[in-house]
Amino acid sequence: MQQKEEKIAGHTAKHIAGHTAEHTTERNAEYNDEITTSLQENAARFQKIFSGCADIKMRTMKIGQKQQIACMAAYIEVTGGGAIFEKSLVGRLLNELCHYNEKEVYERLSQNALGLSDVTPFDTFSDAAAGLLTGDTILFIDGYDKALKIPDKGYPSMGISEVNSEKVIRGSNEGFTESVKANTALVRKRIRSPKVKVKEKKIGLRSKTNVDLMYMEDLIYPGVLEEVEKRLDGFEIDGVLDSGIIEQLTEEKWYSPFPQFQTTQRPDRAAMAILEGRVVLIADNSPIALILPTDYNSFIQTSDDYYNRWEIASLGRILRFLASFLP
């Protein structure tokens, strides 16, 4: 009996030790931040980091004299791609590498013999992800154990639009445009984290309007995203030409004269809402974003409240609260 118990104990100890070693190996693999020479592994890891980010694009290509070396370029959609991509520094670099054989490609990359002073090599995925979120392009090359950050045109500048409403004394003067891609980039410009997710939907049976839902993966209120998607899928309409149409069709109490969604034309206000765990809805062809869920307190806040000292912000908020009840 004692020998049987010893055998069972020994088997249990081996099972626990094996399970612990396997768990440790998986955990080390998960947190291994080093870039490898395998493009397949690097691409899978980078895609996992930016999973759920519809505005992050990854494009595979071939370089070398015989097109024998695979590579992948990752970029934010509004900062690269299309004809602009071909004429950028990235395109010129790839065209240059097409003139060399496989050995010469790796030699020039390791020695920086191409003479590109603005190209920055990264050894880790965290550095590469941070470089991508600055608005530049990240290039992975099969057989090369570094990611290259290549300067691109970057995020849209404030010249694209200026806020006509929601004026502030302090803070940015940038405002949303009528392009959903530019607007999502303006928000991501302020929160450069891969935890910011962008979910794309098409609304309207005939218009097929692009609608982006932006949220912070680890801060969003539980069930909010599911409820928003449920309401968006709960109606049918031929065309959505502005976010105001979505606002009316998704209101819970349509008979209420009071707004049930918060609206904004300011990217910084939308970024603050995301950091508070809320969802920002951005529709194509509309410079006004919807913030949800919302409450009464949100309607008496301004962007200045975040930028000024708490005494001044609190006084201004109290005055607005009292004024809202005046006849």
C-alpha cells in the first residue's frame, strides 16, 4: 500500500513538474520580445499585437534580383499605401534592394550601405510597435533579425481642418474632417498604443458607409461594444450620410427631446473618451463623432476642464451645471 502511494505521489509530482515546465515555456515564448530571422514568425507576432486594428495594414512583397526574398511592410492606412507608398522612401528602398542578389541584400542591410540615415533598426517587437504608432512604416525582411523603421508622411497635420465649434483657450485646434480614415488616425496620433482597437462596419444597404468603432481594449466597459454593435445591426436603411442618422436610429428612447449620445468635432475629446473606457463612433463623410455611453455630467464638460487647474475647471463646471436649470 505504501509503495502504491509512493508511485502515485511520484507520478503526480512528475505531472505537475511537466505541466509547470510546459507553462513556463509557453509564457517565455509569449513574452519573448526579440525579433527573429523568420518573416513568418515575425509577421504572426506583429499581427497578434495589432489584432483588431482595422486601420493597421500589413503588405507582403518580394525583393532581390530574382524576387526570392520575402518582406512585409506594416503601416497605418492613412500614412501609407497605394501610389503614395510607391513614391515614398519605403518604395525607393525596396526598389534599390531589387538590384542585388540575396547575399548583397543582407550585407547592405547589416552595414547600412544604402546610405539611408533616417532608417532606424529595431531589435524588439515593442520598439517596432512604438515606431509604427509614430506614423512611420515598419519593414520586416525574411532572414534579417531586425525591423526597420522608415520615415513616411506621418499623421495628418492640423492644416486639414480646424474646429469651428468647441473652442478652447488651451489645447489643440485640430478638428475632424469628413474622411473616416483621417479621423481615426487623428485619434491614434494622440493615443499611440496597440491596445487602441478599430472595428470597421459598413452601414446602409446602398450607401455602404464606412463606420469605425474605436475603443481601448483593456479599459472599455464590459458589454458596451456588444451593445453598440447590436444596435447598429438592429436597423436597415438605404443610406447613412452622416453620424446624425446613426444617432437617431440607435437611440433607446426615441421620444426623448434630450440627446442620448455625446457628439464632438475634436480628436482630443474623442481620445479622452477612449481613455475613460468609452466607445467613439466615427462615420465616413461626417466631421462629428459620437461618444457612448454618456451621462448628464458629460454634457457640461469641456476640453478646457482637462487642461486647466482643478479649481478653475470645477468652478466653470458648477456654473454650467447651475445655468442648465435656469429658465
